[in-house]
Amino acid sequence: MEVPQGINLTAAVVADFAGALLLVLILLAKGWQLPGRRSESRILLILILASLVDNVIDPFIFMADGKPGTLNYVIVAFGNSFLFLYNLVVGAGVLALIVRHIRQKVSKFTIVASWILAGIETVLLVINFFTPIVFSVDENNVYKRGPLYCVYIIAAAILLTYGLIVYLKARRKVGALRYFPVWEFILPIIFGVTLQTVFYGISTQPVCFALAFCSIVINLQNEYLYIDKLTGVYNRYELDKLVEYYTNRRKKQFVAIMLDLNGFKSINDNYSHKEGDEALRTVANILKDICENEGDVIRFAGDEFVLILHTFGEDAVEDFRNRIHKAFQVYNETSGKPYKLSAAIGGAPFDVGDGYDFIDRIDRLMYEDKRKFYQDHDRRSV
């Protein structure tokens, strides 16, 4: 579908300016910074900066298209090459953000396949300068799609679809992912790409991508109302939400575990509160690594943590207890810290329909474990 050039240019400039403005406001407000989650923050920052460049370059490409001169050729040829690679950046970036957020392990096959895909797309664009196969720029500097144009659309679609599948599988188990509704930011991306692909000559992709990243920022910042700012795990308010989530589901059984660090006061007293904060962050990261997408980690109070696990049975309690003790042991042997981390642990399987206070029960089980610990350890030496 061809649209008059004047309308194209006006629409492109207005849409791209709106998208760029949204992204600049996010950057100025530092909306990409997520407390306690540096890797996700870096991925989100890269996506926002790449999208900002996309919104800035796009109107120049429209203005240069069909205009004579070497400079206009360079703008059209290299600008469109960047836009094709940008599709790959978005697909891979959104996939990485989803995976990091839900702490899902990625197979080596997926990593290798992604790198191979990136290499193929880059090579195709290099070849395109000599033999137009992805897009062409004729003697009048008019851009035209090539036979391999669809490769980049399909590749981005595969990456986004895979990310959505990973999310949906985790969403069935992890109730806290309700704060991270992937559909809300994948839909604008799909809409923008589809519209620009079907209706040749209009520019909807950049502004739709900007809207998508605004949605990501809003949802993640909303999620952090329920995040402990020091450790990056969920706070106590999230605990009630999780219980409500289980109550409203047919599967109402879960395992709850409470941990309380042994001798934490001595870390603050002997090595400073800054070191104590670092110890809490370390414990939170250890617990997140153990749980991955098998459950949620909550900082209950001070040096107390609660795990809500999507499993059931006494065997599951013992399994996680052993995994936690093992992880602390490995950390103590390799950290080089002058203190040792350990925790009293109490846990049990629960059915929401039983009607009793599971926090009170795991609290009593945890203190029973702590009492046994201090029978063999001097409180002043821990």
C-alpha cells in the first residue's frame, strides 16, 4: 500500500518525535533503574537507548528516501541497516529481560542459536551492501524491500514468541509474575511490526516500541512496590498477595519455609552495618538461585526470610533445607569473608483450606531449629 510521500514524512516525524520524547522522559526519570536487579536494569537501559536511536534515525531515513546525493544514500543505506539489526536487538533483549526477571535457566542450545542468528543477520546486511538481498537503494536513493526482508521479521518473531512461552510456563507456577504482564508490552511490538510490514510506506514500529518500553517500566516500577529495596526479593506485603493467589486457585497446596540467620547481630557489631547489609543481599541471592522459578522469596523482617514454594510434601521441605545448607557451605568456603553464614530453618507443607496460621507454625519450627543450633554453638562466637 503506497501512501503519498508528504503524508508519510509528516506522520513519521510526529510519531518518531512522540516516541523519542517518551524514551527521553524515562531516561531523565531513571525509570530503567530497578532496585536490587542490576542485570535487568542494564538490559532495559540498552533497549531504551537502542529504541531512542531508532526513533531519531527513522525520520531522517524518510527525509532522505528518494532524494539525490551521496549523503542521502548513506543515510538510507546505513540507517535501514541499523533498523534491521534493531529488530534483532529488541527480540533478543526482550527475551533476555524476561528470562532474567523470572530467573529461568536458558539452555546452551538457546544461547548458541541466538548468537548464530545474530551472526547470520549481520553477515546478510554486510552482503547486502554488495548484492541487495535484504533491501535495495536504487539510483534515485529509493528504498525497496528485498527477498530476504522477511528473515528479520521472522527472527524477531521467533525470539519474542520464545520469550512469551518461557513467561507463560513460569506464570502458571509463580503468582508474583502478575506484576510483570508480558502481553502488555509484547502486543505494541507485534502491532507496530505487523502494521509497518503489511502497510508498506508508513512508520509505526518506532513509536510502538517506545510505548512497549514505557509499559515495561511502568509494570516493573509497580512491581517494586512489593520489592524489598535492600535485597531485591519480595517484601512482607507480597506474602499476603501470594496466599490470596493460592486461595483463589484450585491448587491450594504449597510449602512454606522460614529462615532466620544465626549470629547476624555479630556481623553488624563486628564488621559494620554495611557488611551486614551485604550479607543480607548475599542470602537473598542464594535463596533466589535455589528457588529459581520453583517459588518466591520474601524478606519477612530484619534477617528473616520466607520461601513460598510451588510444591507439596515433607520431602520437599527436607530437599530445600538441604539445598540451602549446602549453598551456605559453598559460599562460606569460597567467599573469603571473616564470618560464616548459617540459618535456622523451619518449614512445612500447607493446604490453604486447613485454616490455620502457617506463619505461626513455620516460625515455631524455625525457632526450634535455632534452639538446637545454639545448644552446640556459643552465641558470642557465632
